[in-house]
Amino acid sequence: MSMPEPKQLRARVAEAVGIANIPTLACLLVQLSGDRGWIEGRYAPTRTRGLEDNDTGGLPTGVQEEIRSAAIEAITDWMAGKAPALPSPDDGLLVEMMGVSLGEKIPLEYGSMIREELALGGAMAPRSTVPAVRAPEGFSALVIGAGISGICAAIKLAEAGVSCILLERNARPGGVWLENRYPGAACDVPSHLYSFSFAPYDWSRFFAGRDEIHAYLEKVAADHDVLSKVRFGCEATQARYLEDSAQWEVDVRLADGSLQSLRSEILISAVGAFNKPRYPDIPGIDRFAGASAHTARWPAEGLDMRGKRVVVVGNGASAMQVVPAIADEVASLTVIQRSPQWAAPFPRFKAEVPEPLQWLLREVPLYRLWYRLRLSWAFNDKQYASLQKDPAWEHPERSINALNDAHRRALTDYISRELGERQDLLPEVLPSYPPFGKRMLLDNGWFRTLAREHVKLVTGAVTEVLPDRVRTSAGTEHEADVLIWATGFDVVNFLVPMRVFGRDGRELHEDWHGDDARAYLGTVVPGFPNFFCLYGPNTQFGHGGSLITVMERQMHYVMSVLSQMFAQHITSVDVKQEVHDAYNRTVDRLHEGMVWTHRGMDTYYRNSRGRVVVNNPFRMVDFWKMVEVANMDEYLLTPATGGG
């Protein structure tokens, strides 16, 4: 970074610190000054509530100014070359700092995870990490997909010297953030958390919109030379494991329709789950005369909705974003929902990150890392306790435990306030199932939009589409010039339509019985050697958090496997059936005690048999430790000819 003159530097720091997050500054001060008093007594922040950042820490103005003044001095000195007094605090202090900054009791077991997230390393770093070993000459990988997972895989493989090719059906990278471009499309995870740990970015908004996220992914791909490894316009249709050569052979359909076969030593699926739009099977769906689009297949030229009668089918995450975004331009707006959804307050909806704060986040990495770490708790394990069924709870029809019931009361009060004078809508928008039973959505004006005069909410299902209207299960008809399908994705049929064949001709989807996908750690499947699945079964954390964090940890595990393969001269690894089965029994057992198996609702988390196949039932810290180092005793190993 270019260093301003001392007076200018101090002024720059003061401007940024003046709007910075107080609890984050307090943690920074402890490390820079060595004085733990900044998290004690009258300096201890109040508890962070909901999804607020608690920027003031709930502290009196005078106390805030003391912290800001001290932070200005400490940061200015650090930028001038003064070393931190505590470059690597012990785990106990790290956990205490994080807990105090949030007003929460954080268990000591989070220490190693906090240390790694803060990139502290040193003598206190976890000892269990397997040293990186370079790949043998000629070792290669095929990665299917150039979205978030594919980009990360390519970067990590390159660091280990693994040659790889990414197969991408689209003409540009970005995956779900390339394909989803409907009005209002954005992320409901904070930008500074929904990003690679190794690739910070000057985010313009605290919750980025679709365009900025896609631009970020393209920049990361360009900065790390990923684009040179991508073959665009190539769709993998079938993959076969060749036992004689211990290789994968993948059939690829090129943009011109021609076919090609490629081989590699390992195969990584990075296709994600939100890539197959789900259209309802409704008579007449192709006879609609007006403009029609699924939110995940929005036309590049957009849809002209000015002054039009628009019907939106669905009320999930995409509907909650698109409906408020188009409400001002349409003549009328009809929303057809099957059942209500919970949505939480969204205090930083469309809030911009001020330029001085962008500067602080960029130039003072320790501030950015502590800020990101606080977000990771609020959007991850903080909610875990509210997901657990209490067998003795008196009201299982509405909630699953006392904490979950408190969430219900708070959310109900919030929804009622948002509806204003339209309290007649409350019975229509208030879910009967427990909070978090389905994905918790963030309210970007949904309830206020439903309360508007030209907006109508209809509960039911579309049973028929006519040329100029839709008919619902109640027998009512609703005229439409534009029809928007916000009906989500097929997320339970992993990898479809690609076919994958393992040992002895076993087909993966037959093993999975269609929509009953299972994998060890969501990553490996017995009978399919050297095949790794990113964002596989049971890897989405339903209590919140960033999928990028989970996917990075999966890739960390994959690299642990590969490093040990290279060091031990192993040509193939195949997870043992009993290891895989025991893990999945644990997954199912834990889910039986959690909200997602509650009988009071349908959710895309479950397959046709009612089994939860999407969500992970563990705390983030548990999964973090599970994938820290691969235990090769859990695998059938094939040594290289003449290898050690």
C-alpha cells in the first residue's frame, strides 16, 4: 500500500475509525496494544441482537470515543511499522475476545477455528494440518463447473501443482451468480462473509447484489489465472471410472454439438445444487400468450413489466427479492403462495459500505478478519440451539423449544408491524410451522409490498395456465400479461442430468435411488474412487452462514487427501462403505432431533422419502474439525506400482 504522509495518514485513520464497528475495534486494540482492558468492565459491549452489527456496542458515547481515540493511535502506529503487542493470543483469550465482542458465551473448543479464521498461525496454530506435498508429474484433475466451487478448486489444485481443466457449460464463469439475474437478485449473507477467505474485496454494499458478486467471482478467477483452465461451452454428460488405469473418463458435449472424451486422475464435481430450475407440472404452462420466465432463466434483455399485470408464482427467496424490486413499475401484482414463509428483519438491506470503511477493511487486515469473524458467529452457530427439538416442549405444533418459541414471538411482532394497517393479511403471511423449519429469509420489503393497494396475495396452487391468466386450486382466476415462476430449484437430485459410473459399472444415481443422495462428509462416495463432490449431500448449513466457508473447508479436506496420496505414492482412494454408512446414520439421527424433520411443513431440504438430504446437522465448529485432516485409515488405498 502507498503510505500517506503522517498527518494525512492519521486523518485517514480517524475518518475510518469514526464510523467503524466498536466491538471489532476493541478486539483489534487488545492485539495491537496488549491491553485486555479494552474488553473488560465498562468497555464490554452489549449483546449483539439478531443480524445487527451492533456498531456502537451499545456503549455510552463517551466510552465509544475512548475506544475510537485509542484505536486511531494504535492503527496509526501499526501502519507506521509498530508490531502488534499480541500477534498470536492464546486460544482462551481469542475465544474470550470474540465472546465479549458479541455479548455471547463462546465455548473454548472454537479456539482453533478462530485462530485459523484470523490467519494468526505461528506456534499456536493447529498441529494437525497435513503439510502440502506437490503432485507427481502428469497428475491431473477434471473439475465440472466454473462457479464458486470450481474457481476455488482450480486455485487450490494449482497451489499443489495439479494440472486441471474446468468444464463449464456457460460462456462465462460464475455459476448461480451468472444465471440468476432477475430484478432484486442479491445475497442474504453479508458480503464480507460471502467471499473467499483468501480473496478479500472492496464491497460496495454490506449485502452485495448479484452484479457485484458476479464481478467479484470473475475478478478472483482472473487474478488467480483460472480462466486459462476453463473450457467454456462444454457440458459433461457422463463420467466413468477406469479401474485398469485408475483414471476418470468424462464425455463432454461441446458448444457445436460434437462430443469429446477427456481423462484425468481425479474428478471433482463443482456443479452446485441451485442449477436446475424447478417448473411445476401444470396443464397449459406452454400456452401462456404473454411474457413468461423462471427467475433462474431470466432473459438477457429483461422483461418489460411497465404498466403490466404481473403474476408471480412462489414466495421463496427469489420471490421475496423480485416482488419488491418490480412493484413500482407494474400496474398490478398478484403473488401466489403455497404456504407462508418466515422472514427476519434485514437492517442493512441495500446499505452501502462507506468509502472510509472500505479503506479500513482493505488496509488493516486484522480489522477485516475480526469483523468477518463476528459475522461468522451471528450467521452460523449462534442459531444452532434454536433448531433442536425439546421432547418436553408443550407446543410442538408451533415451535420446538423455548428459544425457538421466542424467535416465533419476535418474528410475529415484526411481521405485524411491517403490515401496518393491513392486519387482515397477518393470517395469510404468518407460518404455522416453527421458525427455521424452512430456510429463514430476510425481509427486503416483502411484507410492506404485500400491503400495497395494487398487490394481491393468493394462497393456493396454480392448477392451470390459460393464455391470459392462471387458475388456482381455489377455482379463482387471475389475469396476467407477464408470468414469473419463482418456484425454486431441484436441489435433491444431485448431479442430474450427468451420469456417473464407478467401480464395476455402478451408477451413482442408482446407488442414491434418485433423490436420496448420501456422501461421507458430503464429499466422497464408496465405489467411486478419486471422485470428490463439492456442495454435495448434507453440506448446506440450514441455520445460516456462508456456503463459501463450507465449500472452502471441503476443498481443504480434498487437498488433505491428495497431499497424503502424493506423499504415500497412492494412485486411488475409495472411502470404506462402513465409514460412509456410519456417518450417514449419524446425520439422520441428528436430523430427527432437529426442526427440519418437523411434520408441519414441506421443505426443499427433504427428498421424496422425507429424508433431509440438503442440510448439515452439525455445528460449524464440528464440521470444521471433521474435515481438518483426512484419516487415510477410512479409505481403501491402491498404491502406485513400485510405490512406497
